[in-house]
Amino acid sequence: MTSEPTADVVPEPYPDLEVGHNKSWAVGAPGILHSMEPALKHMGLSRTARLALAINQKDGFDCMSCAWPDPGHRNVLEFCENGMKATTWEATPITVPRSFWAEHSLTSLLARDEYWLGQQGRLTEPVHKPAGSDHYEPISWDAAFDLIADHLNGLDSADRAAFYTSGRTSNEAAFLYQLFVRALGTNNLPDCSNMCHESTGTALGATIGIGKSTVAYDDFGKADLVIVMGQNPGTNHPRMLTALEETKRNGGRVVSVNVLPEAGLVRYKNPQKVRGILGKGTVIADRFLQIRSGGDMALLQAVSKRVLDAEELAPGTVLDHAFLEEHTVGLDALREHLASLDEAAVAAATGLTADEIDALAAEYLAADRVIITWAMGLTQHKKAVPTIKEIVNLLLLRGNIGKPGAGASPIRGHSNVQGDRTMGIWERMPETFLAALEREFAFPVPRTHGADALHTVHGLRDGDLDVFMALGGNFVGAISDTAVAEAAMRGAKLTVQVSTKLNRSHVVTGEEALILPTLGRTEVDLQGDVPQFVSVEDSVCAVHASHGAIPPAADGLLSEIAIVCRLADATLGGRHDIPWREFEADYDLIRDRIARVVPGFATFNVDIRKQGGFILPNGPRDERRFDTVAGKAMITVNELEHIERPAGRLILQTLRSHDQFNTTIYSLNDRYRGIKKGRDVVFVHPDDLADLGLDDGDRVDVVGEWPGQPDRVLANQRLVAYPTARGCAAAYYPEANVLVPLESAAEESNTPVSKAVIVRLVPRS
């Protein structure tokens, strides 16, 4: 359906927006400057030094800005630019004063953007928005917990509440949160994984038996070839560039497959080394394949076909036959399927030439040890799950899983999003976990699958959910179809946010609303007079401790664990024999229970105190064990389907700016792409602009089209001529979420399709 585009609010343009040129290298001295300047400005020298020396150290705190693993040998300063910005954002001494709530109505706050909200400072006391009021007002902790308990205990069914979790939540808090929710009687545990790497977990779980990476940190230094697909390490996980530099220093090669050129994958100036400051740095990507959005599945199939063709020409010399025979099933079906691969369809899907695909296949065939690594550029597509299955196919053909320097490497964003899932934050946890939880805590654990993130919005919209609670995060800001999601949230009877700072989810509320402030990762957590610590799991299954380094932002702040325990106690009372108050007082008691429920944690309290923590077992990586339905790794057949782009339309993806972590905006700059002092831009190839009769600098409405749906509009954006793949465009997340329909979701994983939105550009009069 097409119609005249409309928007409820036409935003004013950023008045000082500047557009320059995209950069051809990343980090170096500017990385130091841009990380330390805001830290020193907002925190001062002493506080900055104390935190900088503790980030990602073995006795320090885990950086909240990504899940990139730590090397065995740590530098004195083991953080990246955005990690320091995340630390500054959380550890600012600025706090929200009590007078703020009377001075600012929710109506007025709705007009503020994420950047302004985050700049107001740390939240320090619980506040409550009564029904019918346009203001929050302070409330005591006990009254807040009693209010939530009354709502939850008054529900006809526990399934009328949903409990969201952010990936910054610790293992201990996540375990208690899911325990409380399941003791209440529901599996409605949506989390941020539903919106990012759910496609990865679905695909890997089905094909290799575990939804996690099969590589360790050191494997990057041992790889002959690393293929980086659909990700931007220079902004989203900059410390990965150091690992890729190790690949290059040890003679390996790197291939980048992406819709946009990314500065960090062109050249990296390592700020820890003299040559990174004074020299030219390291060329990271030896080859850049500028693929059309959504074309990765076709590319992977085309490379696998070339591998199989090479085996036909030289039998017994290309495939790892011993590995394939012992550890896999499905090779013959794949060979038969790819024999009829349509090269014209591959070209249309990828925008690549046959020579470019041949060259990638040659790189793969020449390498004995290959890592394929990816992020949201692959996971947020309709065909994301089969695309990731094609990664597995390609790796399996030459035995590139379960040997040093090789494997599948999904790169998570939130620092503990993987750990939260390990701890039970999932609406569909397997029976083995649920049965173990039931044995340990002696209550009937519900088995009915719960609501994921998109189903939660559906439930709120359709009147099937009354209470929404979030342990961290910014659900309203992060989820797709912004207008629909916000309207749905306003239909709740109660919304509860456990947070450190303000965001959009605090101003789009249910009939009643609560904000419960909590300790940050950087802060010392005292229970009584005893300092506590928590733990996290990174992208390579390493579990390590995190100790706060500075005093809390205010007296009276509670940890996430304390909040969950007191809420559970207020809500459940003596309903189950679970010692909530004992858990709050001593986190070792939580870890003792985790040890008896979660595989790999049998000696948790001992292992977590080891320097650097411990590594969880990983069947494919450790022993080439694949716990699938077949008992072997599954080579799969996937039907190719590419995105059709109607004439006069573009395929748009959402992306982060450089000064951004998920929905948290550190500044209005995106210096690697040449954008300063604004975010109202859409990046389009200059030839596409010419074809559409538009010019760099024009103002347009970006109109999203979806069959059978009204058009969705991102209004009043400035066009930026940029070297994207032809036919593709990009705009900033979360602003462009408004263009992604709730119904546009990946098959099997139900992840929002944020990387493939069909749009037209309508000039503003």
C-alpha cells in the first residue's frame, strides 16, 4: 500500500549539522583524544584515572559497551574509545535532582531526544507516575515494591506480565530475575537478544548444537583467513581491531564483506603502539566486497559451490573428507542443491561480479584455518537464519570448526547478553534447564513458551499484557515500529524500568509507571559492609568477575540483585522456599545455586576467583562434539531468496553512529562518516541520488513501504552522498526504527528486519 506520507511529528533539523568526508582509517591519536576529553571534562583526572586503570582488568570491572573478549595478557589501559565513553556516561558525578520531576512533565520530556535525556545525569531515587498524572514523583523503595507486587498478584494470570532484560545485567542478577519470573508462573522473558543475535542462536543451535562462538580470542592470531561479514568493529567493538591486527601480523589475511566501507577495516592505528600513533598503522582488510544488503546468503552459497567444484576437479584434495564423514551429515544434499545454483540470481542478490566471488573462493581455498565472523548486518534480515546456516556449511566443508585458528564467531554487542541467556533469560529455555531449576528450588516451573520482544509488543497492543518490567535497557527505543510500540506500551496498566539514566522508555509509560534506580557496573556494591562482585560471559564463552571501582552515585541506590530480591520477596512472600534476602546479602549463595542448575558452573565460586575467570565447555570447539538431533553437525539446504527492489526505491538499513552504544547517544557526531552535530541524515550512493533526481544536501522524507500496511515515515532527513552499495541506503538507529514494521521479522528467529527496509525518498517542499 502506498499513500501520501504523513508523520505525527516533523522534527526540526539539527541547526548546526555539518557533513564532511568519510575517513579511511580509525583510532590512532584521535581515538585517545575523543575518549579522554569527555572523561576528564565530566569526571576529572582522579576519577578518570581510577576507572581507566580498572576497565577490563582481571581485578577490575567489565566494560559495559560490548562483549568482546579480553586477551590473556592485558595492557595497562585495556579499553577502547567507546568503552571509555560508556564508562564516562555511567560514572558521571552529575545526578538528576529531586526537583527535576516537578519541573519536567512527561509531555515535555517526550519532545526531548535520547541524547538530551541521557545527559541529565544518574538516577538516584525511585519515582512513581500515578495514574492520570503527567509527572513522576518520589516514592520509597518499600512502597514501590509493594505497588508492583499488588499489580502482579492482582493479575488473572502471570502470563499477563512480561519481564524484559538488557544484556548489561550480570549473571547473578539474570539468574535471580528469571527465577523470580518463573516462580511467579510465566516464561515471558523477552530480552535484547531477540532483537540482535536471535538468528545466530537459532541457526547455530540447529546446525552445530550450541548457539555460541566456536573460537577463542587467541584463534584470531592463528587464522590464515578471517572473513568479516556485516559488522563495523571500528565503532561497535573497536578492540576487535587489535585481534585482526594480530591476524595480519602473523601472516593471515582479512576479507571484509559489507554494504558500507568502514574505516576500521580499511586501516587501524593501534593507540597502544608507537606505529599506531606516529606511523601509518595496519591495513586490515586485504579485500573488500561491497555487497548489496541481504546478498550474503547468495555469496556464501556461491563460494560453497566453487569449493565443491574444486573438489570435483581434484578429488580428495579440497574437502576435509575425514572430518565430513565422522562429524557431519547432509553433504550430498548440499552438493546436489548447489549444482543448480543460478549465477545470475547470485549477481542480482549480491551486486558482485563473478571475478570478485571467484577471488573470495580462492582466498578460502588457500587457507587452512578460517574464521567467519558476523554481527547484525547478517542477523537482521528475513533470511538471517538460513544465511548463518550457510556460514556453517562453508566452514564445515574444509573442517573449519573445532581446530585452532578456525570457527564461527558471532560478535555480540551488550557485555553480558550471552551470559544472560546462559542464566535462563529466554522465553524458550530447554527442558533440561527448566527441570534442573525445578529440582533445585522445588516449585512447578512453567513449560509453556513465553513472549519474545516482538510478541510482547503484540501482547501489549492487543490487550493481552497488563504489566511490563525491564531490568535495564531501553525497550521502547530499541524495538522496531516505534509508533506502534509506543502506543502499545501506553496500553499497559503498569510499566517498571530498572535503570541508571533516563531514556525514551521512561517517558513512554503505561497508566502507572515506576523508575527504580540501580548501581552501575563501575560502582562498588556493598551488602552490609561486605563488598560483592558479579560475573559476566563474553563472546567466546569466557566467564570472569566484575568488581566496582568507585563509590555509588548516591546513598540508597540498590544493586540489580537487591532490587530483584526485594521485589520477589514482596510479591511471592512465602509462596516458595527461596531465600531472597539471603541472596541479597551474599552473592556467593546465588553462585552456589547456579552451580547446581547451569551446566559448566559446577565449581562456580572457586573458578570465578581465578585470575581471568574460566572458560565454559563448548562441544564443537573443544572436542568436535555436535549436540544436534543427528548427533553430528548439520550441513543444510537453504532456498535462495534475495530482496526485490522496485524501481525508484532503495534498500535501507539502520546503523549506529560512532558516538553511540545501542540507543545510548554519547554525542551528535559520527566522525568516521564525516557527520558532526546532528543525526538527521540518510546515506545514499551519489549515482542513486542522480538516478532519483536528487542532490546531496536535499531534505527528504524517508518513506518505508510494506505490503498491506500504511507507509511509515522518517521525516525531514538530509541526504548525504556516500559510497554505499548501489541501491542501498542507511540511516541512524534508533531514529529509523519507525520505518521497520512490527510484522517485518526474520523467519524462525522473529528478529526485526532492520537491515532491509524498502523505502522511497520524497523531497520536502
